[in-house]
Amino acid sequence: MSGLSLGRRTFLRSSIAAPALAPGLGRAQSLENVDLLLDWKAAPTYAGFYIAREMGAFRKRGVDVRLVEGHGATAAAELIGKGNNYWIGSSSGAATAIGRAKGQAVRSLAVYYRRTPTVIYARVEDHIDAPRDLYGKKIGLVPGSVTIDEYRALLVANRLDRARITEVDVDWSAKALLERKVDALIDYEEITPAETIASGQKISIMRLADFGVRLYSLNLIVNDDAWGAPGRKAVARKIVEALQEGFGMVRDKPREAATIFKRLFPEVAPRYVDQSLVTVGRQLGSLQIGLQTRVGWEDTLKMLTTLGLLSRPVGFEEVAIVD
């Protein structure tokens, strides 16, 4: 991908199951229809959105949400900023801030991943457990991926010499690692690393957030004009509440969440879903689902500024909405 747009591959086919009706809501009842744009495909990362819909969390608040698969966080922020077809959806903290710096009319309503989910993973026997363990090793990087910028952030945060690490172009699979063409790979923990563990492989995981990479990741964004319209503002708040329920189930009841997700997407390997949703639940943390703070955003903006990714300075009030 280019810049901070997401370059994750598709795990699932485009599959939108019909939502269950919430108790007490008949089909004849008038609902507010909303197209909510996801920044990528229906992967476990977004399980909270699908589970909120399936459990009727939107409908019981009078909202009928259609989940639309997107083509990356940068593209989602741009589309929502224009406000023509979509006015609310998911993105990443980085893409939101970068888009805002470019003049896109988007702000964050909620942050679900307050720590970047990106990890470097390796074969257990190679003992790559800390950033300096990368010296003299080969790391696989996917050209154009957001993870390259996060890898750069790891090097900066730990004052590592990039020239002492060999970088190899790879695709999104774990094949290069398993075939020993590289010593380490980088991805979101709940995606290829979870898939690799579910397949029975033993890997070590180095979480970038544990080594100074402070970046907000998955978040819910809204178009400025939509937020300024009382009707849509009220709907946006209802969506935030519904997603608290959906992601709350992922965090607090990962087995039940996995059962729902597997029913919606039976083509996905069950062991992978189980492993991934446990990881997503941990990533959501123990604080209120969706909570975003000034400190969290300031850390994110500082990191993006250090990497030279903001076209102009952006402040907390510009990028986040805190009621």
C-alpha cells in the first residue's frame, strides 16, 4: 500500500449475512438506514461490527446498519471525509490523523485498538524477542504496507541502525518464514501470526507497542458535516453504543463471539477464528470499549510527526471528538 493505507490481504470472501432482529423490533418498524464503511474486508479484526449487528445492538436503537467492505484505512478516511456515499466507518488512528492533516473532514469518535496490534514474529528457536535481536537478521516486509512505517517507528524508538538489518520483500503469507528465507515477519497479531499459531507452528511474538511504538489503530470516524447535523449526530452516538456491545462480547466472551463469527463466515478456519478473537479481545484492553484520550492521541501524533507522515501539525481537538 501507499503511505499509511492498509495493505492487508483478504481473508474472507465478501459475505454479508442478514442481521437478526432485536427483540421487540418488527420488520414494519421504521429504522434509520446507515451504510457503515469498514476500511477492509470482514476479518476477525472487525468482529465487533458484525457481532453488534448480529446480536441486534443497532436495531434495538432504531438503526439498520449495512456493513460495506472497503479498500484500506486511507481510502476509507478519504471517502468518509468527502461524505458523499459514506459518512461513518472504520479507519486507523494513523490514517485519520494523516487525512486530517491533508484537509479531510474526518474526526475520530472512538478508538478500539489503543495499542498498535502490529507484531514482529519469528521461529521460537531464533530468539528474536527484542528489537536489537533483529541485528544481523533478515526481516520480511510487504511493499507499500502500513507495517513498514510501524517498523520504521520501532527503529526510531529504539535507536536502531536500519543498515544492520537485511530487509526482504515478501507477500502477506508466513511462507517466507516457514521456508527460512527470512528470520522474521511483521503483521497484525490477530491475522497471520494467529493463523500460523492455529496451524500448529511455534512462533515468538514481539509486540511493537511494548517497545515504544505508541500509535492508535482501529477507530470509528465520522464526517464533520454529518456530526454537525443533529439527526446524524444522534445516529452516530447510537452506533458507538452498539459497537460497545459488539466489541464487549469479543473481549468478555471470546468463545461466544467466535461461535457467532464462525456461523457468519463458515469458510474461515475455525481454529484460526478462535485464536484470532482471543487476540482481538486482549487487544481491546480492560478500559471502556472505544475510549480515546488526549494523551493517546498526542502520542500518536508525535510518532507520526517524527516519521514525517503529517503534512502539517495536527492537534488533539482537530482529530478527535470527546463528548
